[in-house]
Amino acid sequence: QVQLVESGGGLVQPGGSLRLSCAASINRFSVYRMGWYRQAPGKQRELVAVISRDGTTNYADSVKGRFTISRDNAANTVYLQMNSLKPEDTAVYFCNAFLVLGPIDYWGQGTQVTVSS
């Protein structure tokens, strides 16, 4: 059974940093496009960052220059390094694994990130 397990969320002050991790129990992890999405209260889920199988990355404009997505295919893990955090980054962050052939779309349970003083 496929599982995506996020960790690393928490409470941080504005300007602080957090590193999210997503451990995936998934066959052929390296072929999946991996991504991070977030959903704030009362808002729709939105894309934060994605990383393709070849390492190509894309970011939401709101996080460019502050967040970095990376993957370790040997460890079946994707990361999101978040720096210079702002209160508007507060949300539940979800890990996603997507494969266009199918399509196949898996989601984690989410991890809460709260940016507040």
C-alpha cells in the first residue's frame, strides 16, 4: 500500500526556517513527479513546489527565493526547505506523488506549519 508520510512541521517565528520531509513507500519513486502543496483555513489547496524525475523544479511565485524542494531517490524522500517564513505561509502542507501515465496521484496526510510570533 502506498504511503506518503510528512514530517517536520511546527510553530516557528516569522523569519525562521523549517524543513519538511516526505517519506514515500512507493515502488519506482524516482519516476514520480513529487510536490508540496498547502492549504490554509478557508482557502483552496495550492501548489508550493514540484520536482520532476529529472530534477527540474517549479515554485509558486509567493515562495520563490525562500523555499527549496529537493529529492533523494535512494531514500524515497522529498524535502522542502523553507526559509524566511512569513505568517501567510501558515497552512497544512501536503506531499504529492504524481505520475502522468495512469494518471496516478497520491497524497500524504499533511503536516501543520504555523508562522507566528
